[in-house]
Amino acid sequence: MELTARKKQILKVVTERYIDAAEPVGSKFIAQAMGGNLSSATIRNELADLTEKGYLEQPHTSAGRIPSPKGYRLYVNELMERRAVSDQEAAAINQALGGRMRELDSVIAQAGQMVSSIVSYPAYAAAVGKGGVTVRRFDLLPVDGGSFIAVVMTGDSRVKSRLLHTDLPVEGEQLSALANLLNTHFTEASPEAMGEKLMALTGQLPPELFMPLSLAVEYAGEVVDQSARNQVFTTGQTQLLLQPEFQDPGRANELMRLLTDQKAELPVLDENTPMQILIGPENVNEALKDASVVVASYDIGDNMRGLIGVVGPTRMDYAAVAARLSYFAESLTKMFGKNHHLPPKEDRS
């Protein structure tokens, strides 16, 4: 049965007060917040009914009420007022993202750090491939007669390099010719396809050329395989300890372990979902049963998308976090897609 408008208003008052104060909410505060139009007896009856229906919880017999995960879900879906970021918040985000574009992994890691500092909760960030990652460009740089640096740029804008050693000397002009060969025949190909093309060249090149070519192809395959795996960056874990819910180390340990050692298990979004809020037991991972996660996606381009997530108590200020995360994700999409131009602050009221 759907709740009455009065019950929903009481649930909204309890939820927003608990988000602000982290203390159970009593009938006296509710009566004041609702303009004194309801008697204490009426409010107590409504609180008892909301508790019986599972929207509120009573930590102690004589205490006030706090929202349950079911209550938070109704609040987020129906009662929460949608917010826009303030001018100051928009300016801070734009300034933080206004620096020169660096390597993708660095941008993603720094994006998580920025979000954590803005929302004062732990944050995580990742890049997720929408399809197969391949090599966009090769460069081979001479070091000495038996060594060279292989530089590999992937289609998702990652740039990796490694010093490689050969048993036979190779000249700079030969490396240039090999780089041209790699860029002509080994780009936009899977590791398997690169391996097949390399085998086809067996016997067609002298050993002093085939060896560095095979080393570069082997390294490129490692880079592509690594890029295809989601690399998750987490930051701000100690912010959890500032929240009343997690000041007991025993309660915080499991969640801290997830954020530090098991971060690949943090929630990710379906490809067509721009933002999702997961409350308490809605999270599959047991470590998140007493926490909430807000995660948003943004478009990196080159068949890639990024994820930015925030982890906090179920008492999280969902409206504020969602507004900031949404604006941040939109800004990142614009930065990657339009020569790093950031969007103006929009009125979403």
C-alpha cells in the first residue's frame, strides 16, 4: 500500500534531519518541522506505522527514529529534492579539471581524488572498455646497440613504454623501419592477430630485425591485455573514519579492506546507465551492507567510458553527492570530447 502524503512528509523530515545530525529523530523535532500542525500523539502513531512498514527503525526503545534502507530508497526515488551544484562548486570542479590533459591513467586517478575532496567521502575511479582495446601507434627509440625503448599508445589513449634488450645490435634507422612496419601491419589488431602476423614474417626478416620486432609485439600484447582489464583507483579511505557510523574500527575494517585490497569488486554501471544509487543491502558485496554507493559514468571516447563512484554511510547526503557527481561526470565527458572545454554551469532546478 502506498504511503499517505503525511507519512511521506514525516519520512522526509526524519531522513533529512538524520543526514544532517546523525542522531535519531524524535516526535518533538518532527512537530516543529511540520509547523506544529500535528499533535504529538498523531506523530507517534505515524512513526509507529512507518516503523512497522519497514521505512523507519528505532535503535532503542526510548530513542527516536532513523531511516531504514527501504526508507532511504523511497526518499531517493520520490522525496529527495534534486539539486544543482552551486556556482562555487562548479567553479571548483572546472578549475580542478582545467589542467593540461595527461596520460589517461593519471587523469582517472586524479578524478577520483578530486571527487573525494569535493564530497568528503571515499571515491573510486576506473576506465571501462566498451569493446576490444588495440594499439593505435608504435614508436621505437634507440638507446644503445643492444637496447631500445618501445612506446605503445592504445586506442583508449594510454601510453606505455618499456626498455627492451636484444642479443643482436640494431641501428636507429632499422628501428625506424620496424616502427613503420608495426604501424602499418600491427595496429588495430588483437594480441592474437598480432601474433599471427608476426609468425607470417618468420624467415622473411633477418634475425637482427625479427628479434626486436617480436619483442615489441610481445610487449604490445601485454599492454593491450592490461588495458582490457579494469584498473580501479581508490582514494580518501580515511574519510570513512570521520563518519560517526564508522568510528568503531571493527565496523570500518571490512569496508576499508574492500576499498584498499579488493577494489576491483566495487560496483560498476551497466553501459547504458548514467548514474546509480545503491543503498545498504542493495549492494551485492557484504562489506557494503551498511554503506551506500553513488556511481556515475562519463564518455572518454575511443570506445571507452569512465566510472566515478562515491562510498559513504547510508546517511549520505544523496542529493548533494548526486548533483556534484553528475556535474563532474558531464565535465569529464566534455573535457575528453571537446578539446578539454568544460561545460558552463547549468540550471537544473
